Amino acid sequence: MTGDAAAQTEPRLRPPAESLDPRVKRLWALHGLIATGVVAVLGIVAIVVWSLAGDPPAAALAAGLAGLVALGVAASLVGARIAYRFLRFEVTPLGLYVQRGWITRSWTIVPHTRIQAVETTSGPLERALGLATVEVRTASAAAARIPGLDEGRIARLREDLAAMAGEGEAT
Amino acid sequence: MVGLIGIISLVTGRSPLVVGLVMLGAVVVAAPFAVLAWLRFTYRVADGRLEVRSGVLTRAVRTIPLDRVRGVDISAPLLHRLTGLVQVRVDDAAGGASASGLRLAAVRRSDAEALREAVLSRRPAGGEASAAEREGRVLATVPLGTLALAGATSGRYLAVPVAALAGALNAIRDANVGWVDDLAGRGVDLVPTDPAGIALLIVAAIALAAGVAAVGSVIVDGGFRLIERPGRLVAERGLVGQRSVTIDRSRVRALEVRDSPPWRVLDLAALRAMVGGVPSGERDARGRTALLPAGPADEVWRLAREIDPASHAGLDPHPRAALSRRLVRAAALPAAGAVVAAVLAPWPVAVALAAVAVLMVPVGLDRYRSLGNRLQSGRLGLREGSLSRRHSLVVPQGIVAYRVSQSPFQRRAGLCTLRAFLGQGAGSRRALDVAPARAAGLLERLEPDLVRPLLAGAPRPGDQ
């Protein structure tokens, strides 16, 4: 990921060590497909209603909708893989390090002593896949979010973070 | 209060008079209880905790551990001043800026100040503080003239009068009274349509706005004093409703010097502190507290150095590539609007937008020249902005998290943004459009042990 050209335009931070659970790709793809499905249904309903009510160019609309749906499906599948590759995290001895994003990239570093709470949330789809999102809260608005972790990894993460937070100065 | 009456009357369909009388009745009934509540408030500072007992029908005991107290805010709204009472709010570390904390609605000023002494010096109440300690040392004051000048050129207090005026106009229109409509009609006839007349009208409107802003500034900040007491700073201000905010010095995460183009011409600046947890309640809703609302720039920097001797004004410029980004971001929107307007709207609109786009070019230029950062003598200096320029001095110990971000445009230009998140309520400050090497370098200097293993070329744990 850091070739020669990239080394000059990107901060020289190496990628974090760990990736998410691979099942999260399925989760994100599902999110995308569901959204596409909703748009498709709405589009079909709209076309049907409009055809019954007036005299629209039904063929063109249907083609447009089909194209949109195809785009949505492709984007969901491909997007999930790309997002997976570009979201990585690492628990270092002194802090939590999360890299996120492909189009807009960000590298977040939170020292262990600043972590105030570790929160786990999971939506219904996540639960079905046995995954959850971990949100690490500091005293500021900045929370580091790590989605797509399975329970075992989360339990270990909590232990590690709790052990390393120790007697740091609370803010 | 009036607004509330209006809303209730609208909703229930009863006349405002009836609603007003009902509310007055409620106040009359509740008043004795409020007085009794005040009489029954006692507090105790011991065992590292503040304990307050209050209430008549429902007695309540509230406890806050002393080391969670972030600040004690004493304020005297107009009604309280008439009776010689004050409101006290003890802000603790839990929750957001609006939640929790301990509030005493109406107590004697002497009791409130004794409570504040006890809490902030962590001594049991009743200990004798020397007169000098109680008085404190005045670090800075602001003459009314400076406040008026600063207010008139700040544009900051315009929002309130404009909103009030709009509200009044709405109310008048809704009242649907015949003679008012006639007056409004004649007023509209009077508005000039020739360019000279319009220009005069605009000038008059600006002068009026500046005057209102000056008066607003004087009322809100008049009599400002910054007092130094052991371990804390107290900022007092206000001509009508006097307000006093106490800041625990160890909670100051950053100092900030602010100015604007008119202020720079007048050599004015303002000094603010970003504090973890100072209560909201006035306009500084995010833990920003005014240490000096306005003053000569030299004095502002002198004050900053007095409060924090490590303060420095040094800054290194950002890469040239940031210049085009600032220019584009300043002028692009109005320019695009002008193009759209040229097609869709009457020509004066397009011309106006084009003029705005042209005016934004020097703003963009100034924004680039304002960009700067430097980590020196243990303080991270960060500056950005033009119309509202802020030069922040961040205490590295106050940074809770770091984020380097890079949009695709930044990537193409070889830039990125480093953001330092400060403690709760204090927000964040950033180094905008810096070279990636500089961002990584700053990270390495701020947190060497944490960041060094993360730099490119360092081995990943469990690698090869």
C-alpha cells in the first residue's frame, strides 16, 4: 500500500497489524444490497403507479432503474471488499491505532491512558453473523470505531485495553 | 417568558391574558417554597467530597467527589441581583456539557463564594483564607471603549438583535392591526429606489448594526476582570447580569488568540482558554472561556505568556500546495453560484455573486498565509482562518486522541490534516493542509514512544 510514489504523498505511518473479521464483508455487502433493494422496490412501485396514472416512457424508466440496481449491486460487492482492505486496527503497547478509508483516508491514534470507555454495539444483521462494533470513547468527541469483530476478539480487546489503561490520568 | 405565554395561548386557544394570570398565580404559589428551599440549603466539604443538602418537601442530598469538580460557576441574572442572591453551579466530570453537575438556584452571595473557596481549594469550609487570597490579583481589565469598538467590528452580537427584530416584525404582522399595516405601507413607499438612495440605506443599516453590536458587547462584557487566585483564574463580566466563571488552571487544555481582518487593522485580539468541562450556559457552549474579550494584540500575548509562560508565537508556514486549495475553497462556491445565476436568475444576482467570488480571492490568500504550525517549548502552536483567525497554543498533555486524515484532493496535492482532540468540551484543533512528513514528525515528537513503532519501516508486531 505504500509504494514509492505513495510514500511521498501519504504520512509515513505503516498500516496497522490486524484486519477485521472477514465476515464483515458479507455484512457490508448485505447492507448495500438491502439499500439497493429498497431503491428498486420504490422505483418499481413508482413506475407502476406512474404507468397506471399517465403515459410515461415506461421502457426508458425501467431500463434506467435496472441500470441503477445493477450499479448498486456491483458497488455493494466491490465496495465491501475495498472497505475491508482499508480498515485495519492494532493494539500497541501504548495506544490503539486504527486506519480507515480508501477515498478519504484517516489514521487515528488513541493513547491507552485516554480511553474512558469501551462500548460494544451490534445491529440485527451483525448479530446474525456473530459480529459486533467496538467503539472506544475518549473524553472528546473522537471515538475510534472498529466494526466487524467477533465476540472472542472483542473480549480479548477489552482485556487488553483494560490492562493497558491502568493508572493513567483521567480527563 | 413572554414567548412561552404566546405559545401556550396559541396552543390552548385561550387569551394570553388568562394564560399570563395563571402563570403568575403559579409563581405566587411556588415562591414560598423556593424561599424555603434556599433557607434549607446546607453544605459540607469533607472526606474529599462535597455534600449538599437541600429541599423542603423533598430533601435531597447530593454528593460530588471533589476531584471530579471542574469548575464553580456563580452567576447573577437580573432578577437575582435585585434580591442580592446568586445562582451556583458546580460542574463535575461526568456527562456532556449540558448534563449533571450540582445546581443551587438561589443562595446568598457570601454563602456561594464560601462554597466556591471550599470546593476549589479542597479545604473544609470555615478555614480562614487570607484576605489577599480571597481578593486575588487582577491580571487584566478591558475599558468600555475597547469593548464597544471590538463589538462594533466583530459582527458577533448581530445575531441576537437581528433575531429580536425579526421576531418583533413577525409579531407586528400577525397582530393584523390596521394602523400598523398603513404605517408599514408608507414605510415601503419611503424606501428609495435610486442607487444613491439604496447605497445610503445600506450604509445606514450597517451603521445601525454596528451600533447595536457595540452596545451588546458593552452589556455582555462590560466591567470585565480577569483575576488570578491560587490554582485558578476567575473571569468576571457583565453590566446587567453579572457573571463569574472560575477555571481550574490545571484543566486548561489550550489558549487561543482570535482576531479578524477589521480587528487586525485596529490591532485588537481576544484571548480564550479551552477548558475541559467549564459549564456551558452562556454562548461559550463548548468549554471555551473568554480570558480577555478584546484588547490590544500585544497585551493579549503578554497575558497569554503570563498565564502560560511556555506560550510562543512561532509558526512555520504550510506547503505552497495549500495555497491553491485555500483559493479554490474560498472562491469556488460563489463563482459556481454566479455561473448558475447567470443562466437562471436576473443579472444583478449573477453580478453580485461574481463580485463575492472576486472578493473571496484575497480571503483565500489570507487563509493560506494564516496557516501555520510549530511545536516549540512544549506547546503546539496551530493557526488557521482569515475572517475568524485563531492561533491556538495546545498543551500536549491535554490531547486525548490524534487523527491524520487525507481527502483525495489532499492526496493529489501531497497534503494531509492532523487533528488533535482535546478533553471533553474543549473540541479539537487541527493543522490544516500540512505535508505528510510534517504530520508524522509532529506525531513522533508529541508521543515518541507511542508513534515510533507505527512509522513506516518499523516492523509490525508478529511480522516475518
